[in-house]
Amino acid sequence: MSTLTIYQDTVPETPVLQTQDPAEIASQLRPLGVRFERWEGPQIPPRSADAETVLATYRPFLDKLMGETGAGSADVMQVNPGTPNLPALRAKFLSEHTHSEDEVRFFVHGSGHFILHVADKIYDVECTQTDLISVPEGTKHWFDAGPAPDVVALRIFTRKEGWIADYTGTDLATRFMAYDQ
């Protein structure tokens, strides 16, 4: 189930707010320019489906979204315990960073935490199956799908170069680990 937990950035042990209501999650994130919604409707393809099948299943949603945002491409990302270099990949995502374009993800299977650092607050958004999140360009954040991830997600890009991070160099993410066990 999708969850939003908000903290003061100096108090990682005490949530200020926690909700699992998708409408409340969207309402709390909207003032930050973060888009959060559920894509209901199509039959969810099996976890083993190839990228073409996943993209075809969600093509009507992707076409609408890409038309609204000007995004130019979409692909399918699969991360699981068998992913090569998984510890290094996880470490890359766990470092606070920004992007020069919106980071848009749709969760087909599995879950992951987008943790946003805005002003003096930390917004931990646990996204699950059928969740779409769009983190605005320039927003400090990191991502954690845990030490044994099992995620299939659509990635939507404006630039053909794809995922490029600008790391902030802070250690804030280590104090707000989504999966700290």
C-alpha cells in the first residue's frame, strides 16, 4: 500500500505525518510540484513480461502523459536481486541528488521509496503497484527499493540521455533510510 511519511529533516525518528490515503498523498505532494496518481484500468502484465508488452499495455497512459509533459521516451526498468552490480546501483540511487528534468516513474510491480528533501522536511513516498510519481527537476531526493528489490517500473524521459544525476554530496540520506534493516 502506498504511504507518505513526512519528517523534519533534523528529526529522523519522529514522523510529523503518515498517511496511506492516495488522495491525501497527492494533496500533500501537490504544493511541492510533485505529481502522484494511480493508473487504474489495464490488466497488469505478468512480472515476467518483456519490455514491449509492458510498454504496449500502458501506451494510452504514456501517450497522454507524454503529451502533457513533453516527454520524449519511455522504457522499462527491472531491478531484482539478480541485477548485476546491485550494491553499487543501490548506492548510486541512495545518494541525495537532483536532475535537470522531472524524474517520472510508474510502478508496474514491486515498490520503492522516493525520499524528497524540500526546505526543512523529508517526504518519504513509498510507491507501490499502479502508482505514478513525477519528481520535479531540481528537487533534492534519493530512491530506495531495499537490499533485495523486485521492481518493474516505467521510466519516462524528456531527454534522450536518460537518467543523469547531479549529486549534492550530503549524507542526509543515511539518516532517513527507507529500508534500514
